[in-house]
Amino acid sequence: MGNLEFLDPQAHANLRLDTRNAANRNFVQIVACEFLPAMHDYPILFTKNPGSGAFYAGAVMGLEPGQNLLANDGLLLGYRPADLVRQGFFLSDGKIAIDPDELVFAADGEPLFDAAGQPSETLKRVQQAMHTLHHGLPETSAIIDRFLAHRLIEPIDITLDFDDGGRLRLEGLYSVSLDSLHALPDDVALDLFRRGDLQIAYAQAASIQHIRRLARMRNDRLFAGLT
């Protein structure tokens, strides 16, 4: 985060937010309550924070850094994760603050305030996204900790071949092991079920099928470039 500014309806009355901010995001962090809507559009996988080594979950939107295969002019046709909605908005001392260096503005963007200085629908969506992340991040970390405690998270080997002869291997990604999940003692499985963790595990595992769709999309773009 850079220099934060508290959001003010007078000082920031003319800001127009560009929501076409997904073009360069190939992996977007999501929280537990987003798994069910996100699983219909994206592969959901786990990775490690390079600084802390802690696991977190994300929606895979592209197979290479800086490339989003699912964004059309920066917009997503499917579910838009809270982390993208939030962009450069933060909570500071209980107030909404912005990082101007992280926000994307455009003359044809969406206003943050209406004519009366009240939050616009766009800002309300940002506020809801911040609420989702504020509560969802610790909840998701707790779920991942339980998965790790029962050795349910394992590295996933994703190696993709393309028509131009190229091969792409995705590194540093992890998935729930259904074999390990199904081998759990009944009391442990029941505990995870009652916590809602099993729903999260199955949603994540089912979402992996979308990797093939991303590979087809990348392959089609390669073919289009060759012809």
C-alpha cells in the first residue's frame, strides 16, 4: 500500500472508477464464501504467500503471469471476486481509505458518489467486497489450517501441451486430495462436514476441470496467431 487517503465525498466527488481491472490478473485471491459462485467459472487452487509461506486460495484466470484469458477488455463475464471489486480500497481506523496508486480511474468510469454525496451503487459494491474480505480472510485461513492439519492439501501437477509444440507447467499450486479426504476417520469427516469444510473441499476439487477450458482458450489464441 502507498499513501492512503480517507475517502471523502467532497474531495473525491469527481472520481470515476474503472472496473475493467481484470486484464492482467491471472490469479485472484478468493475467500471461502466465494468458492461456490467461483467454481462455476474458474479453477480454484491454493498457493503459498512468497513472503510468509502461508497458504491462500485463488481463482486461476490465466496460465501465465499478467495474462487473463477470461477477461474481455478487462471485464469478467463470470463471477467477479471481491478482491477485484475492492481494488485499491482499504479499511483504516474503521474508515474507508483509498490508495490512488492501486485504483484505476477513467473518464467513462463509474462514480463513487451520487449527486447528493451519497455512496453510489459502485461504492456500495466495494463496501460489500471489503466486508466479504474482512470476515472471509480469517475464516478461510482457519479452513486451510484444518485441511493442513489433516494432510488434505497436496501439490498438483499441471502440465499442458499446445498445438505449437509448446509445453507449459504451472508451478507452486496445490489442491485438496480427495483420496486423503475419503480416508479420514468418520469422526473427523463429520466434524469437517458440520463446519462446512467438506463443501469447500468438494467445490475446490470440482473446479479443477476448468483448467482444460483455459488450456483450450490459450491454444485457440496460439492457433489464431499462427494462421
